[in-house]
Amino acid sequence: MASPKAQARTTTKERRTPADWGRPPHAVIVVDPSGTAIRAEGDVNPLPGVEQGAPLPAGLSWLARATAEITADAVRQGGPELPAVAGEYDGRRFEAHPTRRAGGEVVWWLVDHTARFAAEEALTEERERTAFLAEASSVLLSSLNAERCMAATARLAAGFLADAAVVVAPASGRHVPVTYALRDGEPVRTVIVADPSDVPALGEALKGFPPVPSRWIDPMSLPDWLLPEGFDTSVGSVVVTPLPGHGVPAGALILLRTDTRREFSETEEKFARLFAARSGAALSAARLYAEQHSITRTLMRDLLPPRLHRVNGVEFAGRYRPSDVRERVGGDFYDVHAGATEADPSFVVLGDVCGKGLEAAVLTGKIRNTLQALMPMADDHERVLQLLNGALLNSDNTRFATLVLASVLRTDNQVHLRLTSAGHPAPLVVRNDGRVEEIPTHGTLVGALEHVRARTVETVLLPGETCLLHTDGITEARGGPLGDELFGEERLRRALAECGGMPGEAVVEHVQMLTAQWVRDGGHDDLAVVAITAPRTTHLSAVDGHTRGRYTS
């Protein structure tokens, strides 16, 4: 009979065998060098198909190979230095930790990491989706062009969410703007004639209704126009989701997968809706910007000063520079209204509204429209100013304006001018010999007092001579060496003295250039100048030598 110490040693030794471990927390398999399972324990996480005394099943071939490698390495004699291996079996993922026994067998502890691997994969997918949404937001918000936004939406969706993507914009009648994209391909935009309701769930998506689950859409029911060129495989799964905009739908996104890939999962459909929300917001913003830009351009067309040219034999030139480089319009303005015939005088107006920017520009628009309506009485300058003054006093604005009016008529080779100032800087005439004359017209500004008084003065321009109308932004431009000196009337006169005999375009260009150099990068008021020039002419004698000849320019 064995002694108590021997019995204790035997009991301890037996407790160290897997069979005596009771209920191990993980599956345990003892495998001999031939790949046969000697023992298989694991009441907590049993491994179906693993039988004691039988070879490991095919699903555990990765474990049999690892056992063979360990037993073939005679140098290693067990211990924690043996590397763990990972593999899948019965839909679960394991990390197997080996221990080599003296007899050559390997004890494998199979730790079930299925939940951990699933969490890691979910975290990795979530990180990828978050990075994708960040990239998509950056790309989509980088442009306010609707066509580029549609192309970016299709390209991003095809590259990350599906094998192909189609972006459908709201239809205009039966014309449907569509953008196609294949994975790793460039987007293609076209306009087709089709009925969106032919596509299951597309009509509802374009109206902003919630998306229909992918499993409800039969891929075989898709029309041919929906499939991008080059998509030669059968469609296996389809997602149709709306692109929500600001109050109205911005379109719809269609995702296509081939029948060789798994169908869209519920999680993927939800993620597609998150992407669609960003795309829809970007598309809606781009279309809103395009609409506002079109409206602004239409309204701006009537606010911007006109491009001047020769009218009824008289040269006109003008330049305008707003006070802020970010603005295109402001408080200074000018117009030239051509006479009905060459025998009728043309009507010129240059004005300056109190203030700057868009608010001043709105009033300039009202003044220009009012003067346009008063053209039938344009010869009576004082009457025009009285009616304009009454219109401004009866409006809601509290701004006033200064103006200078000119009636211009060419007779033979001369240009006759009638000039009237309403609180505006006096016109200057540049003679051919370089003399600069100030026209002594003056009057009260309009839009401030109940009555307007003004004095009209007449003058004549000989060929090559110019009358310059300008706003006080020229003379009050502050700059110079120290940046605090006014350009002034005297400096303007000296600049004009250098322009004797020059064309009107050259005169206004010279004045604007000197003013810009004077103010440099400093602030300034709106600047506007108009030159009225009598063109140089050549006298042609009559053919018969007796009747009166004519002048040409």
C-alpha cells in the first residue's frame, strides 16, 4: 500500500491532468503528433464534431498544422514561449494557446474571441464609415456647383457603398438629369427622357418619402436607362433613398450591387441614408446658390453702369469703381439716353447717392428708372429735377443724391452741351490747347429739400475737346505719400491739362489710373467719371462743288 506522501504526490499529479480539471473555462483539446484528439474537454464551450481518439475535423485543420509544427520543433520544450494561433471553427473565432507535454502531445486552450473579433470588426467598420463621411462632407461642401455635387455624390457612393451609383435630380417635365458612376470610374452626366415612376420606389424618393427597404425591390424590374454603361453584370441588390434638401427633395440616390456580392444589410441601408442626407444638403445648397446667383445677376444687370460708346456722332466713355472691391455696385451711377434721332439731343446723367454698398445701389436703381421715365421732358432740366426730387421725398428712404445733367447734340463738327448741376461737382472741359475750364453750373441736391433750384449753362466742344463729369469720390480720394492727403480739384485739373486732344476713353482711363495710384490700397468712396468728346472730323465738299458739304469722323 502506498504511503500517504506518495498518495498525495499521485493526487497532485493527477490533478494536473486535463481530465481532472473539472469544468475548464475554455475548450481544451489534447492533440498527439498525428493530429488525433486524445482528449477534448469544454463543458462551458463545447466543440461539436471533436471526438476523443479521432482525427481533428476538417474545420480544425489549422490546429492540426500548428500541432505538427510544434512537435517537429524538437528544440522547444513547451512553455509560454510557444506562439498562439488563431482560426475559425463552427462559426466561431478562436485563439489557441499551446502547451507541449513530455509525451509529445500538445494541449490547446481554445479561447473563444468571437465577440471580441466582432466588436473589433464593428469598430473598424465604424471608423471607416466615419472617415468616409468626413471625406464626403469635405468634398461635397467644397463646391457650390450642382453638377459637380451630383458627380461627387455618385463617385463617392460607387466607391464605398456599392458597385455602381446613380444620382437622379428632380425632373423637368419628362427630362430627368442623371449622373452615373461605376466603382473606380469617372462620373457621367446626361439628361434622359423617362418617367421616374417606372423605377420601384424612385418616384416616392423624389417626392421625399421615406425609403423602401432594399428587400422589397426586385432588381429584375429596373429599366435599362438606370444601368450605367459598363455595368455588364446582373444586379443582385438595389437601394433607393431620397436626397433630402432644404424644404424640398434634392433628388434620389440609387445604389446597385452585382449578384456576386451579398445583399445590402439593414446597417448598410441606414448608413446610405446618412450619406444621402449630407449629399442632399450639399445639392440643395448648390441649387439655392445657383438660383440666388441667377436672380442677383438679373437684378444687377440694371444696377451696373452701362458700357458707353458713340451715340449720334458723339463719343461717350465712362469708368466706375465701387468703394469696396467685394461689391460690384454702389452709390455712384451714370447713364446715357440716346436721342430718338441725330437731330434730338442725347441725355446724360451722372449722380452720387448718399451712402455706399447695396442700399445706396437700390436707390440709384430707383433714380435711374425715374429718369428713364422722364425722358420725354429731358430738355427741361429743372423740371426733371423737380419731379425726381418729389419722387424721392415721397419714398421711404432718407437718402439724398447729387446729380449733373447734360443734353448733348452734335451740329456739324461741334457738340453743343447744356449742363445742369444739382449739388454736384462742376463739369470740367478740356480744350485742345490743354486749358481746363470749369462750367459754372450749380444747384441744390435732390431728395432733401422741398424745392430744387438749379442753373443751366451751355457750352460748345470743338473736335477733340472733352467735357468730364465726375463724382466727389475723385477729388476726395485720400492717399498720397502719407495716406491722408486729398487728391483735390487742383490735382485733377493738372491731370486733365495733360489730356488735351486725347480721346474720351484715354481721358477717363488716365483719371482713374492716377486716382488708383493716389489711394493705393487705402479706402475710398465710389468713383465715377464720364467723358463727352467731340470726335475729330474731316470735312467733305459737296459733289457738285456748290451745295454744302458734311463732316465725317
